Amino acid sequence: MANYPYYGNNFQPNFQPGFNGQQGFQPNFQPEPKQPEIICLPVSSRTEADAYIVTANGPAVVMLDIPHNAIYYKRFNINTGAADFVSFSRDAEVAPPDYGALLNNASQLLLGMDKKIDGLLEAMEKPKKKTEKEG
């Protein structure tokens, strides 16, 4: 009897039609699901947002702080090796400037400067008049 391995009584070899040994084995790989590029989380304060840990290869994190009317953005900076933390908030409504008052103040400043220039011109002309009278 030849030296063949014993496979049992129910052995059926798995032959694939049209397969030759040069093609090789090509497994069926499933592509990994993409990680989200931005994660959005609700937070209750700036300290909670600042304490959130961001991983080096993880996505950026946008945190909404609704009670304080703010948005926080945190991501890992590869160049510095630290986490970048940016805060966006809307301040209270600022009244627009009163342009009429600004123009009035500017015109008063210009009139004051005009009087000073006139005074300087008079002071410069006085020595000339004295020398003309003497001469």
C-alpha cells in the first residue's frame, strides 16, 4: 500500500473547476468602514469640552454648548503633537456706532486744529512784520 494520508471514510476533495495553480488564492476582503471625519457631541460647559480626549488618528470633534451659546472644536495637531482647542461664541448684541456723533466730534477736532494752525501762522508772520518796519 502506498504512503497516502488517511482522511477518513467521508473525505471529498474540494476541486474548483477552471482553477490552475498559477492563479493563486484571492481572499474576499471586506473594506473597513470609514471613520467619521467629524464627531458632534453635546456638552454642558467649556471645562467638559476641554477635558474631552482626542486621539492622534481620530476625527475632529465639534461640541455644542447650548446653555452657554458656544461651539467648541477640538482636534489633534500632528505638527505640534498637542490638541488644538477653538471656541466660538456669540457675544451680546453690540449697538452700532452713532456716526452722527462721530462726525460731529471729527468736525470739532478739525476746527480746533484750524485755529491752532492760524495761530501758528500769525506767530510766524509777526517777526517778519517787525523786520519789515525796521528796514
